[in-house]
Amino acid sequence: MSGSILDQRKILAVDDEKDVLDVLEEEITSSCVGCAIDKATSYAEALKLLQSGAYDLIILDIMGVRGFDLLDIAVKKNLRAVMLTAHALSPENLKRAYDTGARAYLPKERLKDIVPFLEDALKYDFESGWKRSYEALRDTFTTLWGRDWDKLEKVTGVKLPPGWSGN
């Protein structure tokens, strides 16, 4: 096993689905040496852990655990967080995650790819990390939202960050 920037890191994973938390734990710990993962299945549990623990990275589901509220708290504590979602997967929530300070926005269907996204969230500055994330997920988003999803400003008012559109 080669070294990972996640080695010896402390991660908080928050999702109301225990099976998702179990998959996250398996994916991360099978790739990273000495990585400690705390898990929470509710907003209250996650809030308590956020207030009492020091984390290198936070993984937040959007729905069921008030993920955007937890993201606000994490960002105010200068913690790096990534958003993970299935049901709230939309260009609007992608933009909201970016604007609120998340380091990445990952569909749950790509859960098996979580480790490289987490590594990038720690390795790169905000803009560089987001551009890497966007490039890795462009085809997924295009499949989900259609060929012109990144030009939705004309329809929805969602203005994506510079360099994210095909323009």
C-alpha cells in the first residue's frame, strides 16, 4: 500500500444511511494507514462531534442530516469538507456547495472513488481542488443533467464558477 495524504488523518463522516457510512469507512481505511473515522447518522450527533473533536476532513451528506448547516459550521472552524449526495444531486446544489466552501461535491454513485476526491480536498487549494473535481465528474454530471447542464445560468440563474462551463 503506497502512502496517502489521508494516512494518520482524522475524518468525520455524516450520513443518515448507516450502510453508506460503512462503505465510506471500508473505502477509506482500505486505502489509508492509520486513518481514524468517526461516524454520525444525525445532525445532533454530528454537531456534538464537530464541537468536541478536531478533524482533518469532514464528509457530509446533504439530506437527512442538514448537510449544508453542518458545512457552514465546518467552514467557520476552518475545516475542509466535501459534500456527498444522491437525492439532492443538482446543478443548484453543486453551486451552493461551492459557494458555501465545500471542497468537492460527489454523487453517491461514485462512492467507490471517494479516496482520490478526499486526497484532492486536502492536497489542493480551493480553486485547484474544485477544478480537479469538476474535470473528474464532468461526464457524470453530463449524463445526469444533460449535455448543456453547465450552461444552465440562462434557465435557472445558477452561475457556475469561471472555467466550469463549456463556453
